[in-house]
Amino acid sequence: RLRGECHRAMRKTELAATDFAFCLAIEPENWRAHRSRGQCLLQLGKPEQAASHLNHALKSHPNNNNSSSKSNKSRNHHNNKGQDMDTLVWLGRAYQTLGRQDVALEHYDAALRSEGPKAPAYYNRGLCRRLLGDQAGARRD
């Protein structure tokens, strides 16, 4: 996963996506690898695949009660709520790219209810509301 993050930092998105795929072949429930691969796929213009990985990241996230990885919970106990917020924002962006503004808004709203920095969620929700014709809501965000 570290090599994938390095490739992302160097803006080598295709290589990063491949690295995260290798990571998932070894550790299929790694929520961070799913989130990172989803982010890469969205940047590569593959929003459907991105949404699939981002949804999997949410389901596998340690803060989610359905998470089956007890060791993952103890290993990643710090800052998880901020990480989950990040996944929700990226998932909203994927659905917004797919033209599913209604679903995107649900994810932005969920991100705003979680802990972590709110600016990305407000910004993306504002863009989404503008696309839906809600100019007043977009200005508030």
C-alpha cells in the first residue's frame, strides 16, 4: 500500500491504482486500499469502478459495526472518523460524476455528520446543489 501512496504523491495514478489492486489481492478487506484505489479510479475517469471500491471501503471501515476485522479495528483506532468522512466525500464525488446527484448529496450529508474536516464535504455538496438548481443551498454551503 505504501508504494501505491508514493505513486499517488508523484501523480502516477495508473501505477498507484495497480499497486492498490495488488494490495487488495493479498488483503481483500483492507479498507484503506479500497479507498485509495477508488480515489485513483475516479481520477482516471472510471467512476463506476471507483464507487464500487469506495462502497467496499465504507463497509470494511473499522468504525462500521459490520467490519469483520478485529485486528484492523485495534490497529487503526485513531482518526478513523476523519478517514470515513474522506471516503464519504470521495464516494459522493463518484456518484456526482455518474450524474447521481441525489445519491451524492446523501453521502455529502453523511460526511457532514461524521467527525473530521468539513470543508471538502461542504464544497462538494454546494457544487452538487448547484447542479440540481438549488442556488440558495449552494451559496449556504
